[in-house]
Amino acid sequence: MAHRNLPQLFLKARERLMSHFRPILNHFGVTEQQWRILRLLDEHVQLEPRELCEMCQILSSSMTGVLTRMEEVGLISRNAVADDRRRVLVRLAPSGDQLISEIAPLIDLQYQHIEQAFGKPVIVNLLNAFEGFIAVEPESVLHVTLSQRSTDLRAAKSQVKRPAESEKHSADGRKGRKK
């Protein structure tokens, strides 16, 4: 039996859902990543960047740039922890707090519109299903056993033979086929 592509369905559902919120975020000049960070900081007051990465599902390499831009425009502040200067805490700046107070009521209203369109039971069932799916420990799901492949594409790619230098250049020094 062929299984439906669950990751692809998740992506499509996410895109469909976000299409209802992007106009609000775009109106205020806020990216989806920035909004996720603002919401979490509003809930938790202050967090370390690594906590934000985990909770917002943003890679560390991207988070650094996002936080830098947010700090530059005055949405957040970053401060070193007094007893451990290697650690940094991120918190909302006053303008970030103000922005949340402007955007949050519109986001809440949009959620109400979505709930009206689909019905409260559907939304509650989706939330419960996603929370249940996320709560399952990865170790509790069996993984298929992978056998050794006769052709490892990664290894084969690194072993691609390159033409000898004499084959790369023609007699007059230009690149081309050997004549």
C-alpha cells in the first residue's frame, strides 16, 4: 500500500494556514521568523538564542542574523548574563512590545475567522493531533534497517574522475575536447 506523503501534506497545510496571516505580518513589515520570536518573547519574557532556535524551529545559523536585524530596528535587546558572559538573554524592547500589542489582536481575529470557516471541532482536533504527534518520543518509533548500498551516491560523487589536464586544453591553450 502506498502511503500519502505526510511531510508534503504538513507543508501544504502550513502554507495554506500562513496565507491567512502573511498579509498581517507584511503590513507591519515583520517576517514569519521574527513573529515567532516576538510571540515567544512575549510569552516567556526572556530566552537564550538556543532556546529560541528550538522553540521557533529556526536554525542557529539563521537565528544570529534574524536577531541582529531585530536588534538593529529596536524590536529586541540582547544582554549578557551577569554571572556567565558567554550566555546571552534576548528580550523584547519597548518597540517590540508595542508591535505585538498592534499585531496580536489582528492575529487573534484571523484565528477566529479560520475557526468560523472550518468549525471549532476541526481546529481542536487538529491541535490535539499535532500536539500528540509532537509528544511522541522519536525513540518510540521503530526505524527501518538500512543495508549497505552497492553504490553510495555521496562516495561516488566524490570519486568522479576528472579529465587529465592535457585533455582539458587543446593544443592552442583553449578549453575544449582533445582533438
